[in-house]
Amino acid sequence: MTQSNIPVDLILAKLAEEADKVQSRASKASEVLLDDLDTAIAKTPYEVVYQEDRVKLKHYLPRTTIRYKTPLLVTYALINRETMLDLQPGRSVVERFLDSGIDLYMIDWGYPTRKDRFLGFDDHINGYMDNIVDFIREQHKLEKINLMGICMGGTFSVIYSALHPEKIKNLVTTVTPTNFDTKKGLLHVWMEHIDVDRVVDTYGNLPADMMNLGFLLLNPARLMIDKYVGFMEHMDNKTFVENFVRMEKWIFDSPDLPGEVFRQFIKDCYQGNKLIKSELEVGGRRVDLKKLTMPLLNIYGKFDHLVPPEACEQLVEKVGSKDTEDICLETGHIGIYVSSKFQGEFAPKIAGWLKDRDHLPPKKVVRKKTAAGKKAPAV
């Protein structure tokens, strides 16, 4: 009988070593998870200065001298919460805006109840948004303010600015879908075929749990397996655990979506693609993108699985503004706002762009499409 060449003793020694490491990590993880964890989000101080029904307007307390003549209103989507822009101290778009001297306001859409199911685009855009814009204009004695929209909130901001161009000085859109005729995102494929009337007539408001499940199913391997495997591998790291829990808090703090908003968003946008064609009607008025004559900064993510570049990049070609800039960052839908790398580029870019247009009337400038980190030359 020949003797085996398998180094059994070395294999056993390696297994013992790995077992010791696992035991040590498990012990450390137990200490971390049983310790007091700082997982609070949205800690930057603010005041609620206006409220109408469930909708609130946050005004953030300055962290330095206000260096902008024109305040900025940020409009988040009605899906998930605006707290994503202020996840934690040191990793906060809100902080970066405040540190640059911007006078910052943000809409908190609140949590819709059953009675809100009947409120559609017109109620939110020509109602709540317009009242908030007028409130800020009155507070600052200004004819126009700056407006920034995120995702669906960006779609709302585009619509609002086209219907009320006399009230908006500069418009910033980020990961904002405006062209819905694309197969690049699975979400677009699903929404093209959904029976939205049946969903709204059945549920009223679209349940948050249903939306969260749908988002998870867009990429189940990464969002339901890899993420939690990664957590198990790093749960002995307190900073990692705290950041993980903060993100989970934000993800699952999801309001329901008002039924009529969902119905119109799907029918007119995803299925009709009316916005980019200037055929959308809101409140009996046509949303003509040529009415967007204010300076426009359009930012989106190259690897965004919810709002792919094809859904964003046509906007600057359709508007009436002569001062536009298109930026595609090499990140995803949320990475633009929470990634340390892109936070150092995203918020400062917006702050600088607004600063250049703060004191002077709109310039007769056309800016070409740029990639991340590259400044387009004026033409």
C-alpha cells in the first residue's frame, strides 16, 4: 500500500487556525452588536417652517455664513425619504451644502394616509410645491429661487419649472427620469406592462412593502444575498455595522405612494413617455420643456439600475435653456449621494455651479456633455 502524499497535518493545522479566527471574530461581533451603536440618521439641525397637510418644509440651520443670495429648495422623491441626503455626520450632502454657505430648504413629503390616494401630479406640483416655493420667495423677498430635484422629485421639479419658469432661477436634476422609452432598466420593462389601474383600484395607495419587494427583485443576488453576506463578514467592525444599520433604516423607512400619483406616473411617463415629448398635461396645462429657459445642471449615474443614463441624458437637448450641463458619474442610483468618493465631487460641483450663477443674470452659454470630473468648455 502506497503512502498518501496529502499533508493531513497541515490541513488540520489550517482548519484549526481558521476555527480560531472565526471564534475570535464571533466574539468581537458579539461585543459590537451588544454595545451601544450610533445608528441615528438625519442629525443635522433644522426647523419646520411651513406645513400643509402631511407635507413639511425643512429649513436647515446655517453652519457658516450664508454666501448665496438665492436659497436652494431640494425636492426628493415620494418614494423613500429625504433623510438619505443626511445619513450621518461626515457623510451628508446636507452638511456639504451648508458648509458651502447655501441657504438650504428641503421638502418632507411625509406619510400618505388613505385620503391622500386621490392626490395626483397637479395636487403635488401645482399645489404643495407651488405653495412652498411661494413661501420661500416671500420669506426672502425674491422673485426666483434655486430648485434641485432627486429621482421622481426631479421629474416633479422639471414639470414645475416648465409650468412656473418665472419662479425658478436655476434648476438642478439628479438621477431624474425624463425619457422612459428605454429597455436598459428592468424597472422600465416592468412598468411598461403593469396594469396600474388594477393596482390602484385594489390598494388605493401603493404599499411601501410592495415597492420595497419590487426594488429587491430588480437585483436579488446583490440586494438580498451579497449584502447580508458582506454584513456577516464585517460584523466585528463597529463602524461598518453602524453604517449598515443606518442604510437599512433608510431603505425600509418607506412611505406608501399616493395612488393617483402612481397611476399618472406609470400611464403618462413609463407607458406614454409624454414628458420628454412635451405632451404631458398637469392641471390642464401642457408641460412644454422649451419653457425651461433657466440654467440646467443634469447629473446621473452610469451604473444606475433604477434610472439608467438613457432615461436622463436627453433632457438637456429638449429644453429651451442656452446654459446647460450634463454630467454622468461612474456610480449607481444611491452612490451619488452616500459614497465618500462621489460626495466629494457631487455636492461641491452643484455648489460651485450655483455660485457661478448666483449674482449674475443667466449667461448665454451652452455646455457640452461631460464625463465625471471633466469641466466642459463654454461654446
